[in-house]
Amino acid sequence: QHTPIIPEVGRSVDIENTGRGELTIQYQWGAPFMAGGWKVAKSHVVQRDETYHLQRPDNAFYHQRIVVINNGASR
């Protein structure tokens, strides 16, 4: 969610891992005009068959995103 004019509070999400391996979830934020690139506000490893509630940070950000990285098996 890109909001370059007014910082906004993000959203919380539920992540369900139905795959064969673990996932890493990152809540990332960026400063106005993306100076310095993306920074990780929160990170969590979700195991196979686990559902995790990723609670949004309390801070308001100009740019924010949730990134899911597959750490597990591809077969």
C-alpha cells in the first residue's frame, strides 16, 4: 500500500501455510519517497500446517507491504 502523502496504519492478516515447507512472513515499511529502501518491522516463520495472525505494527507508515518467502521444499 503506497501512501506518499499521509502515513497510514496498516492491516493485520492471517497467513495459512498449507504448503510442504515453512514460510517467512515480513511486514516491511518504507520512509517517504522510499529513502533507504524497505525495512523489516516484523518477521515470523510459519511452519507447515500452521496459521499465523500477523498483527500490524502500531506505527503509521508512508509505504508498507507484507512479503511471504517460501523457505521450504518445492516438491
